[in-house]
Amino acid sequence: MPRISGVHHRDAVRALKKLGYQIVRQSGHVIISNGETRLVIPRANPVDPYTMGAIARDAGLTP
């Protein structure tokens, strides 16, 4: 997997909301869903690059 930089969890949620995901619930992690796929984003600053790459891959994006 190509290396991508870490991003703040709010930036990740904002980008995924533009793709049609909506926040389901929030606690120590932010759970978002588009009706088919559920993604878990940790509340971290920054989210680890490997974790962000896996979230992007699960969302159907390329890093």
C-alpha cells in the first residue's frame, strides 16, 4: 500500500461525508455509514497513515 500522510480525524470525516457517508454515532471513534458500508475512524490527531489507507481502501478509494 502506498504511504499517505496522516490526517486529522475531522478532515477524514469531512471528506467521507462529501462521498455520501453520514455519521451514525460518536464516542472514542466516529462510526460513519453510507447504507452499505460502515467505517470506523479513530479520534486521533493525526490518524495513522496505515489506518487511513485501510479506511480509504474500505471506502472504495485509492490512497
